[in-house]
Amino acid sequence: MIPRIRIAHLPTPVEPLPRLSTILGGPRLWVKRDDQTGLALGGNKTRKLEFVVAEAQAHGAQTLITVGAVQSNHCRQTAALAARLGLECALVLFGESPKNPSGNYLLDRLFGAEVTWATRETYEAVLQETFEKAWAEGRRPYLIPLGASTPLGAIAYAYAFKEFAEQGIEADWIVLASSSAGTQAGLVLGARLSGWRGRILGISVDHPAGWVKERVAELASQAADRLGESVRIAPHEVEVNDSYIGAGYGVMGHREVEAIQLFARHEGLLLDPVYTGRAAAGMIDLIRSGFFKPGERVLFWHTGGIPALFADRYAPNLL
């Protein structure tokens, strides 16, 4: 039995998107609402942290240490869970310290996380230094990698796929944002274990498709090992589109703005500027270009991230 802390509000709903389906034409659209997992305004990291932090506690951890960008959803949810469990939390954030805390970073501070700043080039070294300092101080740290994208994190999404399958909504495609690859890895593994015949398409937020495919395959296979399943996923079996990276990670462009507006104004549904906004923008463009066949059923897996909408970096550009 793999240790698990049950904190997420599950199962998350699956909802139709009738107005957006009509406006865009082509496939029938649905959404899996993992923005409603409950922890600190929800998101996909809640599922992963149920397993990752359970392992941390099994090792006697007193401090959770992890890393992410200024508006990291993972860091926000890690800080919240640490507060809930009475653990310390140390975050290494890459980027510049904002003059006015907003969005996810505001919540990091509100949850009492200790923040150290780094650059994208130095964050791995700073993360290791932070861990070693906490260990020397007797704070019993546990290091959670970027995005909690570990075999345990992937297992969380193998279970999430099983949850979706049991909800009885038929789909030909699942579309989601893919970055550190753990969420897609779990879904790919869950689909394989269930014998599902649909296709899972990751819209890359920041990495080349080849890198994402390799990482998804690696994590999915390692997660299968942890579950005692003799399953291997090869990179060529993983579907990733890297055509929508735009100006890079965290840079919101006109496509993301349009996707956020379309979802908000026609379905009353909020997306975030970094992940779901970019993935939805890719899905919308693929619909318009005829990638999906008419009448196909496409499920958009909403991975959360709503607090970033209110970050000073993004909010002024959304209207």
C-alpha cells in the first residue's frame, strides 16, 4: 500500500462546455475540473502532494523544500499543505522578487513559507544549498522536485485517470498543459492500465516535444514499477505538441489572452495565464485548423492555477 494523505476534494467534476463547443465548431468539448481539488484554491498539485508528502512524513520530515517560478502553483499548494500539517516550508523561487506580492506569491507568503530567490540558471544549486542548510540546522528537510513530478506524483494521476473513467464520460481525446511531465505521465499510465482507446495530447508550456515525451515515458514507466505493474511506455507512444510555447514560459501572449476570455465569457470558467491558458489556446487553434474530427469528444483537463490571474504581471493585460 502506497502511503497517501487524503486532502483533495474528489472526485472533481466533469462538465460539458456547450456554448464553447458551438462557438468553435468541430468537436464536443468537456472539462475535468481539477481546479477544484480544494487545497489553497485547488489545482493538479493537490493530487500529487497527497502521495509525495505522505512519503515525506513517513521519513520523519519536518520541513518541505521545493522550487518553482514566482507564480508557481506547486509552491503555493506545497506551502498550504505544510501549514495544514504543521510543517515548515522553504521555497526557492526563480525570477525577481516582486515589489508588491500578488497572485501565488502573495499566498506563499500568507501561508508562512520561507522564500529564497534564484535564477533559472542557479536554482538547482540554490535548492541544494537550501536543503543542506536546513539539514545542518536539524530541520529534517524533505526535497520535492519541480512540480512534484516524480513517480509518486505520476501515480496520483494514474488514479485520477481511473476516477475519470469511472465517471462515465466518453472522450476521444484528453488535452492538457504539459511542463514538468508528471501529470501527463500519470494519465498516460492510467489510460494504458485501463485499456482506454482514446488519445492524450499534452500541449507543451515550455519544453521541446522530444524532451517532454522522454520525460513522460520515463516517469510513467517508473510509476508502473512502484505500482507493481509490468508496463513500459515508450517516448514514441506519447503525444505532445510544442507549437504554442510562444515567447517562453510564463510569457502571456495574445493567444493565451483570447483563450482566457473565451472560457470566461462563454462558460464562466477561469483559466490561468501560464498553463491552462496556453493549453486551451493550443486546443482552440487545433480545433480551428481541423485537427480534431467533427463530432469527436475532446476533454480539456483543467489543472488549475487561478491565483496567477491576479498577479500584477498578468492582470492588467487580460481585458
